[in-house]
Amino acid sequence: MRVGIWNVQTMKEMGKLTLLVNELDRNITGLCEVRWEGEGSLQVGEHTVVYHENEKTGSNGVAIVLDKRHSAEMKSFNAVNDRIVIEKINTKHGMLNVIQVYVPACACTDDEIEEFCNNLQTLKDNIPQ
């Protein structure tokens, strides 16, 4: 299995998603800063893209891109907020929990960074072993 991450810095430009998916050579790829509105999923060729973004600010946003095989095995996708999502994928070795995060930059306040860390720790603590 090949896993990757990519800070795309925005996916609002026409055709950017198709170009990105054509470049992927990974089974699972996490995307940061997609800046799409709301939450949903898209089919792009044989890839499935699931995403979540802050509707109020139009910033941040994370997504996970799955190839055809892993798309068929996806069991759930849950957003903690516009910076943290988790996707559960059934594999031959058991359940795989994929957590995609967009870490706050140094321009964020200490409170924002602390909230991010607390949310991530809570998510991690609640994943069944």
C-alpha cells in the first residue's frame, strides 16, 4: 500500500482536481487546504475523493483520495472539523484508520493550536484498539 499527503493550497480552480488525480501514484492520498465548501464525496475517474471544509470561513479543508480498490472498502468518513477527518477502510489485515490533518500555521493563535491538539488527541484516544 502506498500512502501520501499533499498540501494543495486550494482546489477551487477549474480542472485542478482532475490534474491532481492524474498525477497520483498512491493508493491513499491526504490533501490539505482544499478550500471546498461543505462536506461530500466526488468520483474522479477511478478515484473517490471525500472532503470536509469550514463553510463559514472558506478556508482550511481536508480531503482523502482513494484508488478504486480502497474506495470499495471504505466503511466510514467522519469530520472532526475543517482540519481533522478520519476514514475507516477495511483491509485484509483489519480496519485501517486514516487520519488526515491540516495543522495550524504559526499565524494561528495559541488557543487555535491548543484546540487542534486537543481534538486530535481526543480522536486518537477514541479509536478502538
